[in-house]
Amino acid sequence: MKATILSRSASIPSTRRLVEVGRARGHRVRVLNPLRVQMHLDGPSTTLYYDRKKLAPTDVVLPRIAQSINTYGLAVVNQFGLSGVPLVNHAQAIAQSRNKMRSLQLLSAHGISIPSTVMARDAAHLKSMVGLVGGVPVLVKLLQGQEKHGVMVCESLQSLEAALEAVLGLGHNLVMQEYVKSSGQDVRVLVVGGQAVAAVRRRPRPGRLAHTLNKGARLEAIELSPGQRAIAEKATRLVGLEVAAVDMLDVQGQPKVFEVNSSPALPEMEAATGMDLATLIIARAEALAAGAPPVSVPDLSPPAPLPLPPLPPGASNRKGNGRPVKASAGG
């Protein structure tokens, strides 16, 4: 199998693990920086180049698109998909997961429980809304367009105020979410090919703005409950991802999804669980290259409107001319 990994660098730990496993299984694996891919579109014909040299065909593409190159990187992923190459995560699904507020709306609308969440254009507004998410501790996310984001765990009102002052001038679109109380857990579940394959409990370092909650966190392997497993798998299917990390709160056995990540870090989770997770991802790439169907996405169309209740016998809501009757005030 000829496999292509789209990643800024072959030295990135997760990318390096996928390369090692792919080559150990006898595959030809190349790593392409998406920013160095050029696309020539000319009517029905399309040609991809890398550093101005025509790209050789590939059997499967594994996208590892960084937030900083989201727009161009996803255009490259999309072009491979339009060319008929199987993808381990399609561009549309990655984009869905990157838009944090819209993905939460999607999950909530289709029956996935999410933590209480508020969103505001200004950090000053969030301070007055902390009570809506149950008080501290809270998770604060700084969203700068769709390109960059940071997260911070605030355990007290004082730390929240300091955090909001610190990020006030850095960007807009701030999201604040209910976070782990003393009786809850912060859980990350890795889902591959629609199946939850590993899970860890995270203990993030509070009060630090980081790109992900994994940065500096302690990870401990856990056994998934049936409810956690079902929620993680359903959330991944809704977003449309083949490989994802589903982050959730579990409070007294009630899992609530707060993020679905399309490019999960592998080495830290492998170290915590003792599992070879990179091999599971490469095996899924092999299956897709061999013609296996992608993970099925549930019907996301809005539910049909409820029918109107039946009218009493002899009653009608239309006049003789066929026009609807307007309700009159009073008896």
C-alpha cells in the first residue's frame, strides 16, 4: 500500500508513530507538508504537485492538519477526496470538528448530552455568565476565527477574572463550559473506524492557557462504561470522522461530550494505556484502501414537524373560499 500522511513535519511525534508503523507493516509511506502541495484545476482535469513536481498516485491519505493551516490544508485534503482517494477523515468532517460551537450544536441537536456552555463576543460578558454553567471550575476557550484556539481551566472566580483579563485583547468568540466538579472525571476516548478502542482520564494543569487540555496533563488509563462507549461512538459518527478523540465529562455516570478532536495526539495516550494505537489507525487506513466502506454518518436532516392535532367533528380551519381562518380575540 502507498500511504500519504499530510502533516507539517515527519518529526511530529504522532506523525512519526504512524510512519514507523506503516513502514513496519510493509507499506510505502510519505509525509507531505500540505502547504507545499500545489493544485492545478482545469475543468474536469486536476493535477496535484509537491514543490512543483507532479505527485505520484497514492492509495490512501491520512490527514494530520494543524489548526494554523486549517483553510489551505483542508482544501488539499478535499482535493485528494475529489480525486477518488480514500481518506482517513474527510475535509468536511475535520472542518465540522474544528468549529467548536457548531459541533456542539450538532451534537446537542441529535441527542448527545453536552456540558452547559455559553458563548460571547467579549470576555467581559462571560464573567457575568459564569453562574449559567454552574459556577467554577469552568473551561474557557479562546477562539480566534477558525484558525487558532486555546483552553484554560479556571478553578476559582479569582483565576477566572485574571484569565479573562489576560485574554481580553487576544481575540473574540470566547466559549465557557461547565467543567469537572469533585465528583466528575475528564475522559478522552479514542475512536477508530467507529469503535472506541482506548480511554484515559485526564488531570490537566489548571490556570494555564494551552492549545489542548492534554498539554501538561497527567493521563491514566480507564475502562469505559457502556454509556461512555456508546456516546463516544455516536458523537464520532455524527461529526463524520474515521479517527477521533472524544473529550467528555463524566459526572456520576452521565457522560457529556465537550469536544471531538480530529487529530488526536498518540504517544501520550499510548504510554498511558500501553496500547499500540498507531497500528489500529494504520489498519483502518489499510481497510479503506482495500475498499471497506467509510463510517456511516446518521441522517442529519432536521426532524419532521409534528402533525397538527385533529379538529373536533364538524369543525374546519378554512373558510368557504379555501383561505385559512384568522383567530379572533375573545370568545
